[in-house]
Amino acid sequence: MLETGTISDIGAHEDLMQKLGTYRRLYELQFAEADTPKAV
């Protein structure tokens, strides 16, 4: 994971998800919308 030109997190997806870092925050932001049901 790069943040402002430097490595902020490194590791496998599972490892990065256990940390409370930038990778996890961005992953949750991206996929939270996919988990939310849409009204029709």
C-alpha cells in the first residue's frame, strides 16, 4: 500500500485486513456500498 509516495502497509490481503490501516479503510469504503441493498 502506497500513501503519499511511501509504503504505508505491506502484506497479504488477510494480514492487511487485520490491521487498522489505510488498506483496510479503503477496502471497507469501496465494498461497503456493494453490501448495502438498493431500493427499487
